[in-house]
Amino acid sequence: MADLHIQINRDKGGIAGQIASELRDSIRGGRLTPGTRLPATRDLATDLQVSRGVVVEAYEQLVAEGFLVSRVGVGTQVTLKTASRAAPRQKTPPRPRPVRRASSALASAPPYYGHRPTSPDLSHFPRERWLAAVRHVLTTVPSEAFDYGDPGGVPELREELAGYLRRVRAADVRPENLVIVGGVAQGLSLVLHVLSRQRPVRLAVEDPTSHRQAPLLRRAGAHLVPVPVDEEGLDVRKLSGDAVLVTPAHQYPTGVVLSPPRRAALMEWAYAGDRVILEDDYDAEFRFDRDPVGCLQGLAPDRVILSGSVSKALAPGLRLGWVAAPPDLAEAVRRARGELDLGSPVVEQYALAHFLRTGGYDKHLRRMRREYRRRRDALVRALAEEVPEVRVKGIDAGLHVYLELPAGWDEPRAARVAQELGLSAEPVGPMRESAGPAAVVVGFARLPAHKALDAVRGLKVRMSGQNVD
């Protein structure tokens, strides 16, 4: 069953009509391809937080119009009679102009391996379904498929991913625009390597941002220019440089989402100066507080280079990700991948393609959204009850919370105490270029809901010295 990108305006009314319109547009635009199986009405109603009858009404309308077909025992599918239009071919973003490197004090922190605030709960990795996918690959894929292949990725996976990104992230992408990589880090490195082959890239980055990124980006040839992040995301008014790296769906560490006005301003900035936007689709799969927001790439496919991975949805250790870029740039990244290491392991690629095609990926994501939401709610509720002076910032999404600390709390000590209590936590100070309030980022993905209160009480005792009954 497919996961869906559907936006509804609850203030306008006519929710069934809005759902039908969103699905109709997705089918006409090719984001939902013929044969795609839609979620059960009960599941979609739960995801959208509407009554089941509203979804039933929307489905029935589209069945009557011929967009969907519903069969007992099979479910509701996009009719095979529906033809999707091909996405127009896009122009390649211009290569950034040469500039002198600006001074930057972004710290080059040593690499850290293992559990991070961004790590998923690996005990929920779908072992049986993944094993079934691997078995399917090993028993059906011809022997020739295990030879040196396309460094851009196996065609089957690019086909499934293109459909998934159109359907769920409202992306404007085709299989030939996708390159399979070993995660977002490698994807960004390859893109910057291509862009900086002949000219240096002055890359604007969010401030604060993950301190693990700076060394990687510099090594790929970028000169970093920090740009402040506030409650609306990246402050576009303060942008400078030839390109920008942005996490619009859920910024790390602050947890804010790029607001619609900032999105529009960012597009204007890119087109006005022939600039490039590197979009890290970080945490886009886990949005709990409202309807999902589509990726920037779908708004400007000729200016935005989209990177994503299955690291949060499945496991970082799979090292499977993708880059969606305009055709010429995608081809350059594909060639660069071939020059680097000849491409990603094929068994895992075929397995992920099978997992996407059979609905296992969507089903796993729906399950983990519900679980991570319970865990985040439990942590936030415990903080509000025990230490209300700690401010939880950012939207209800992702795998981490951003906590502004009360006066008198030392940032490094708070992070260290949280770690000793079994929480995954990091101080925000090393992630900043500009000064800001004391804060820590805490991951909740591996914190069971029933343990949240004890963890917060322990933090309160250790940080304040007060006894808790």
C-alpha cells in the first residue's frame, strides 16, 4: 500500500473534495502511476486525522470518474487506463562563479561513530520483510545482474524511487534524473565535487548545523558561509554565496521547518543569481503535527538538487541514498560515482526496489511514525511536567527534540548527564557559528515511551540537585 503526499486545508471545508482533488492531480501529474495500490480508507483517515467516511467519499468519487478501481480482496488502485504525462526535460543549473573563500569559524569536530540523536530505533528494523526481499532477489535476479553495473544505480531501484518521490514528496523526478549513492553524505560530496571541478563553490550553510558536515563539505571543495536560522528556518535575507545547503523539512538541530514565505524567497534568490539549492530531505518521512510539506525540488527542478536516504526510515548501516538532479548534472554525478567506486552493492539495491514495489517500505514507515510520535509525546510531556523551565523548540517531527536550557544549566554538563542516563544527547554550542542560548539536542527514537518520565526525572535531579519523590 502506498504512502501518499496529501495536503488539506481544514479551514476551507469540503475535506473529501480536497482529498479527491489532491489524488486526481497526483494521478494526472504522474506521481501516482497506474497500478499503484492506495492505503486502506481506515489507514489514510488515521494518517490525515479525518473520519473514515470522508476518505471513502473521496475514493468513491475517483472510482466514479475512472481514476481508481476498487476490488474486494485487492483494494483500491490507480486504474491502468490512466495515462501519466511525462515530466519535461529540465535545464542544467549553471556552474557557480569563482569567488574568494570567506573566513569561517565553523568548527571541524572529530568524527563520531555510533548512536546519535538522529539515529532510528534499529530494534524495529523489518528483518523478516527485508530478508524476504533479499531472498526474492537472490532467487529471481539473473546472474548477469551481479556484474559491474551502472554506477548510477540499478534501473529497477531508480524506477521505484522516482515513483515514490513523486507520490510522497511531490518531487518532479524521473529515473534518469536519479543517482543511487551511499547516503546523503556521499551524495552531497559527489555534487560538490562536480560543481567545484573547475571553479570553487561558496556554499551557504545553516547556522547552527551538524558539526559533522563541515569537514565533509570542505573536503568536497566547498567554502562555507554560515547563515542564521530562526523560527522560520534559514534567513534568506542574509544569504550570500553561489549555492546553499538547506534542510527545509526539519532543520537539524533546531527542528524548525522552512516557512512558505522563506521557500518563495529562496526560489527567487536561486533564479535571480543563477544559483543552486542543495536540498537535504532530512526527516521528511516523520512529520507528526500536521500535513506533510512537499520538497523544494518539486517547485524548481532546474535549480534544486535533492538528496535523501533510507538511513532514518530503515537503518544508516544500509548506506543507501539518492540524488535527484537536472539531467546533465545527474549524468555528471553518475560519472563521478563511477570514478569513485563503481557504484553501490546491487543486492541491497534490488532488495530496496522490491521493498518499495510490494508496499513494505510504506507499511514500515506508517508503523514507525506512530511509534516515534508516541515516544516524542511522552518525552515532551515528561519535560513539561518535571522541568517546565526547559523549552522544547521546533515542530513535532523527526527523531530529535531541541531543548533550550534554563538559566544556570551548563550546556556540556546537561548533554553529558543525559548521556549517562541513557539518552542520546549533544550540546548545540559546537554546532553554532554565532552565539545563541544554551541548548541541547536529544534523540528520542530509542527511548521507549514508558521510560521517558524516569529519564527526565533523573535529568532534573542531576542538574538541579533536588530530590524527586
